[in-house]
Amino acid sequence: MTTGVAVTTTPTSVESLDLDPAFALHRGGKLEVRSTIPVRNADDLSLAYTPGVARVCTAIADTPSLVNDYTWVSNVVAVVSDGTAVLGLGDIGPAAAMPVMEGKALLFKEFGGVDAVPICLDCTDVDALVETVVRLAPSFGGINLEDISAPRCFEVEDRLRDLLDIPVFHDDQHGTAIVALAALTNAARLTGRSLGDLRAVVAGAGASGVAVTRILLEAGIGDIAVADSKGMIYDGREGLNPVKEALARDTNKAGHKGSTEEALAGADVFLGLSGSTVSEAAIASMAADSIVFALSNPTPEVHPEVAAKYAKVVATGRSDFPNQINNVLAFPGVFRGALDVRATTITENMKVAAAVALADVVGADVRADYVIPSPFDARVAPAVTAAVAAQARADGVARL
């Protein structure tokens, strides 16, 4: 999700690598294609392929929308990356990104019943990425963009959303944002507040930092300010790119101009999406019943045990601490819901609806170490799916 340190190995042989259980599990890849119908004899073959398939092709040629009924298109997502921002490993290229994209496709199937195809592209130019995905799009019911570095990722997604009539979703942005909003909603409720009562500070203005900020603004947070590597983003700061200029206009009502740590004094919420560090003193300076989401992997901005000395609720991006902000809680259900109604896009309302549904799974059981459900909670994907599908219909973007 956010930055970390790459670990390199010097392979000696495939056999020696297989001694590591991670390599052994990945041997041969994690995916395969299986047929959904039997081919037992000549009659089966003549229906599955020629001559029977020609009748289906002709019907689709006459009525293109039938592709959704008579092929797998309406149930398959392309998981697309250029390998420039892979996990915490950075720009490692398309070949090295493939194990992650395979893993993403695996999660789509396991948690949402959605077929997904990993596609790693050997191009990083925005025009080339957009053109390539547009040309691939007729084969898919949705596009999940993955591990594309900022700020290019914003333009790639925006342009694809304009050009395509199927859902386009950059998970590094919106998956993180949905889960963070759900967890923060429950954390605020636990402390007797609403989102509108909170002042938040976000460390990190990359893909996830911007998206989390945007969804919290959409959900009505009281005030939110964002910091990048040069300090707080504010209206009038020089050298901002267009994405940060828009943030400067829409955030930081209090006008903070110093460091992240200075802005944290008296703040209710810290959201770390930066790979930086925040001192214990800065966390101690926050308001009573503060909320700390230190989401960088593998090293959170502040250690959870340190943050817990001062904060009411602490969350991380790691599975070995409570309250893991894990994108797998969002994207399978979001796409399942969008595909089920053949949505033309994923709206902001659909993302917020997903977050509300996710928060509601916790419900009355909310406590400091349980503001977000486990990815293995069987209620998660159906709840998110239903909420997204209903909101797509309400927003007028559903075709079913």
C-alpha cells in the first residue's frame, strides 16, 4: 500500500529457492484457466467451438450487448499494472510485478467470485498506458488499475473513466480510501463523535493519501489537512502539481503551513500513508481520544504500541496488529456489485456506500481493537456487493 524496503536475493537455482515456502507456493504461478462446460464428444465440441460458436458470434455482431450474456466478459476484470509502484518495493518493472497481480486476481476470485486476469504492461508513458488499456477493454467487464506510481495514476484513471463505459478502479487509491473511511466511521462512533467533529492530518499525498482525503471530504469530515515530503499543503504554496493544488483549495481550513508533527497538535486523527516517521511526542500532542491510523508497510509511521499509549483507536496496514486496513475488504465486493448490475462506472456514492456497508458489518460489536472486520468475515463481500449494486441503480449507472 505504501512505501517499504525492497529485499533482494541472489538466486542460485530454482531448487534452492523452493526451500523458501514463499517461492514454493508461487512455483508455476497461482492461477489457471478452467473450462465451465464439458467437452466429452463431437457434439459437445461442435457446440463449444465450430460450427455452433458461429451462431453466437453472429448474434453478438448484430447485438453487441449480448457479449455480456454469452461470454465471460461481464464477470471478468483486468488487473493492470506497469510495475512502477509495487507494494513497498517501488519501480521493479512489469515482470517482477506479476506475482502481485496474480495474487490480486486470486483475491478477486476467493473473496468476490470475480474472475480476473493479471496484465503487466511494458510501458510507463501515460498515453501508451491509456491507449493499451482502451484497446484491451472489449475483453473485460471492468479494469482494476494496480501499483501505478503517482501522480501518473490519477491521469491514467481519469482518462480511462472518460473513455470507457465499464468500471475503472485504481485500488491503491479507492480500496484504501473505502476501508479507511469505514474504520474511521466506527472509531469516531466509539469515541462519541461523528466525522464532522474531527480534525484530521494526513501524511502522504500519493495515490492512497489523496484518495483517502477525497473520500473523507465527501463523507463530511470536519477538517482535513495533507502533508507531503515538503510539509503541509496549503493554498498558495509554490511548486504544487495540479493534484496538490486541488487539495490545497479543498483542505486545510486551519491554514497549517509547517510540518506534519506541528499540525498534529490538538488534532483528532492521524492518517499515515507516507512511509515517513512520526515522533511519540507528536502523537502525545493530539487531542483526547485521538485516532491513529499508521498505515505504511512494513513499518508504520509510529509503532502501534507507542501510539496506543495516547490514542483511543490504533490501526495499521499489517495483519499482525488489530484493525488492519486491508484493501481486500473493499475491491472484491465493489467489483462484484458493479458487475452484477453491469455498471458503466464506479461513482463516489458507490464508494461511500461500500464504506458504510463495511462499517455496518462491525455494528454494535465495535471496540477499540475492532473497528473494521476481518477479510475472512463471510459477511463482508455480500454486504459490500449489495450496497454497491443498490447505489449504482440509485445513481443511474446500472444497466440491469
